[in-house]
Amino acid sequence: MKLPKKIKLYCKHCGRHTEHTLKEFKRRQTRGLAWGERVKRKYKLKGYGANKIKAHKTTTVYKQNKKPTFLARCSVCGHYTYFVIDKRMKKVELVNV
Ligand SMILES: [Zn+2]
């Protein structure tokens, strides 16, 4: 699917529709000392309950495609909002129009 780089979206800081520029959203690396990560590591080391984590992983991995998400930047005030297409697809391109 091809999307234009600039689209009009509602900006809640400006209170009206303004032009937004789209940018691909990438997840940051998870923090190793965060609580969830520490628990995972503990379960891996000790071995107990490891089957639970494996089962959880298999249920989340079986879908191959992700819902494309973008960061949309308001051209007036510069605030970022998420722009999500609520449909799974293989490939999305941003195109200059
Ligand atoms: Zn704005």
C-alpha cells in the first residue's frame, strides 16, 4: 500500500485539522532492569515455568504481519501523535505526492 507523506489529521493541541508529516515508528530496545524483563530472566535461569513463557511466545509470534504505525508530526505546533492503520499488511510505502 502507498501512503502520502503529508496528510491532514486532527491535532488536539491546536484544536483543528492541520497538516502532519508521517514518520515510521520503531520500537526502542527494552530496558534490561525493567520489572518484566527481570522476571523473564529469572524464569529462564531457574527453569521453572519456562514452558509458560514459551507457550505465550508461540501464541504471539504466529501472526506474520504487523499493523503499520506511524508518528505524525503537526506542522503548526510540532507535537507528535500516533497514526495507526487498523489492518495487517505486508508492506507500506511513504510516497511524495
Ligand atoms: Zn498542532
